[in-house]
Amino acid sequence: MRAKTETADDRVLEDEAPGGAWSPLRLDLFRALWLAALVSNIGTWMQNVAAVWYMTSLTSSPLMVALVQAATSLPVFLVGLPAGAAADIFDRRRLLLWTGGWMLAIAGILAALTFAGSMTASLLLALTFALGLGMAMSAPSWQAITPEVVPRPDLSRAIALNALTVNIGRAIGPALGGVLVAATGVALVFALNALSFLGVLAVVYRWRRAATSSALPVERVFGATRAGLRYARHAPLLTAVLIRAGLFMLCASAFWALLPVIARGELGASAIGYGILLGCIGLGATAGAALLPRLTRRLSLDSLTGLATIVFSVVTVLTAWWRWLPGLWVVMVIAGLAWIAMMASLNGAAQTTVPSWVRARALGIYLVVFQGGLGLGSAVWGALAERMGTPTALTLSGAALAVGLAAIPRWRLAGATTLDLTPSAHWPEPHVGEIPVADAGPVHVQVEYHIDPEQARAFSAALHELGAVRRRDGAIAWSLYRDPAETGRYVEVFVVESWAEHLRQHERVTNADRAIEERVRRFHRGDSLPTVTHLIASHLGSP
């Protein structure tokens, strides 16, 4: 049976709740999850620093050292999409417990082997990759549970706070990890990272997730993954979020990739000096999270992301050329503020543009795009820095961010937070003499309309908008036909892979989709509703 939970999308849309930026932390469950995530993110960044440093003592190969970071990020590309699908079709609480247990076990083995002096370079790389797999599998589930535990009015603030844990971890983890490695060695850092997963497991275990069952069979992971990709292709708002996120990360990645080079090569900073720069970014992110509610009340999502892009562009150029260290600390604070505003806005849009049934899949796709932009951009800007110098590469990155503003009019985020994605449940049960088996199909559905011929053009435009909804929610083909023998008679046809998938379409229709259907049906003449017919492919030997 498939588990479902009432989410923010299943409630009535409300205006943003009163209160400050930290108001979601008044909710006991969210506060516990947030603190657990914060500790875990700090542990993860400590682990990353310790693993890279330890690899330099195990081997002199620059390739093996570089592969440590690759082993951390590569799993997102391998399992990001199926991880999102799994989080949508299985119980997210159980999935988080399994992945948390996996990461605890791997981190524990890593610590034990290091304490015993039995670690090798290849083994360190393999265990780092295994730990990355657990993180990649848990990421979509972890992000998708936020709308389940936080009311809709507090959702944008909760998402900003979640992004803050990443930035605080990025700021504190490397510095703390570096100090501990120098003072006690890498084994203790690995052990502390393992302990950080215990907190996550304890909080998730105590969470009693309300669940209801569905009469439909559970989706298969491969099919659910394809459904998620199909949804993203035919959902304009989600497509806009993905394109905007990919473009921004492709350009902004230069800042993160080349900041260590600026710190060590241009500023002559030590590891502590680099840690201070990261700490300033974390301070700015904290301030940004506090300011974000005020900014979202005054600016549209497109205006806010545009402003954040401009600020980050300027910050990137200043980082390239300014060598006054106190001034750079201020620049880093501003960078953190712009970064948290951008990340919270894009992540929030990715969650609020999709209904609950596909949310984790959408977040999985978002994470793949995010990491893809970060990884590809880092490689491109690093190559440019070797040829043209680090300051020039950063300047070009800042210019590219400014040019990227041209994407806003084409792929707007407007409306991302106002969609009513509550399931409408208004489709009647299909009228059948005998109930088909779940995997019977393909299923051919046709809807017959009779319209005023003078309104044919407007009707066709409205129905093509509805066709995108059909494709998004499960149709593998969609067409509109007119009858040349009977003026005004039109037949909409769409094909679904199986009977079970068509029944899932019934569950997936939202109030926003219902509004589109009502616009189409207003063209239909007569007192009766358009006639709906279901046809199932007849195979050899089938009735």
C-alpha cells in the first residue's frame, strides 16, 4: 500500500503568517529536524575537509585528492532522480531511517578503520563515495518533508531556515574540521560525523508521520522516475525554476570554486583565514534568513532573485580584485546574504510549483540540475582561471551573472507560490462494466465536445493548455481532432500507459487544473457534460 500524508498543498491556501523569520522554529517537530540537520551539515563539512586532508597523507597523487570531492558529488548524478522517485512512492520517514542508518554505518566504518590505522587511499575513496550515495538518496526526502511539518504560511521561512543550515555548515564545518584535524587527527572528525547521524535518526524515529493508504498499486521506481521527468517537461513553472537554477549555478560556481585560490594565492591566508571568510558568508546567510520575510513581502519572486543575482555578480567581481582583507570580510557577508536569498527563493519555488505526489521527484531533478551547474561551472571556470588568471575568470563570471538576468522575462517565477495544488478529486470514477487489471493498457481516453464554430480558435487554445496538463500527469500522447462531417464536433484523445496510471491521473488533478478544465468546458454546448470514453488495448488472448 502506498503511504500518503496531508501536506501544505492539501490545505487551504492562506496569506503568509505573521511572525519573524524564526517563527517556524516554534514548531517542536520542525525545530528538532532543523537542529538535527544543522549538526549533520556541520559534521558533513568537517568530514569533507578531513577526508581531503587525509588523502594527501595517504597518497601524493593529485588525481586521488581531486577524486575525493568527485566521490562526494557524483552520487547525486547517479541516484538523484530515482531517489526523488523513491521518496514519492515509499514512506519518506522509513526511507530517511534506512538512508540515515546506511550513513551512520559507513561513517562508523570510516572512523574505525582510521583509528585502527588500516585505511588506504582506495578504501577512503570508496567509503566517501558510499557516504555520498546515502546523502544523495536522502536529500529529496529530507527537503520534501518540510511542507508536511510546516503550515503553508510559514513554508517560505522554513525553506530559508533549511538553506541556512547548509550555509552555517559550510561556514563552521571546514574551520572546525581543520582545527580538530590539526589537534586530534582525522579519526576523531570521522567519528564525530558518525555521531551527527544519530541525532537525525533519533528525531526521524520519533516523528509519527500520519499516513493513509491508497487502493492503487505502488509505482515502480523506473516508471515513477519517468513520470517525474515527464512532469518537469510539461510544467512551465517547474521548467522555469530548473532553467533559472541551472543558469545561476553555472555562473555563480566560480565564486565557490576559486575563493580558496584567492584566499591562499592572492591573500596569502592560512586555513584559519579561509575559515574566517567562510564564517563571514555564514554570518551573511544568517542575516539574510532574518531579512528574507520582509523582502518577500515587498518584492516579487522575480524581483528578489534578480536583485540577488545583481548583488552576487558585484560580489564576485569585488572578490576578484579587492585585496583589503577587512573589506573582503564585508563583501563575504553580503555574498552570504545574496546567496541565501537566491537559494531559498529557488528551492521554495521548486517545492511550491508542484503537488505533493511529485514533490520529491521535482526536488531530485532540481538537485541534479543544481549539482550539475556547480560541478560543470567549477570545471569551466577553473580551466579559464588557469589560462587567463583567477581574477579575470571571476570577473567573467560576474559578467555572465549579469547577462543571465535576461532569462527572467523568458522564464518567470511569478505565480510559483500562489498555485492551488490541493487535489480536487472532481473526476468521476470511470464507467466500466468490468474493472480492468491494473497493468491493462495502453488506455485510450477520448472526450467529445460540441462547440460554437466561431469560438473554435479560442477553444483550441484552451484545450491545448489542458493537453499540457494531461501529458504532465501521465499521458504519453495527446491530440485534438475535429469532425469534418459535423461542424463544431471536436474529440480530445490522450493515451496512458496502463489502467493504474490512468487512475493515478484521477488522484493527481488539482484545483489549479480544475480551473483550466472549467475554462474548456465553458465552450461546450448543451446541458450534458462532454462525453468521456475509455478504450483499453486488446491483445492476443485478452478478452
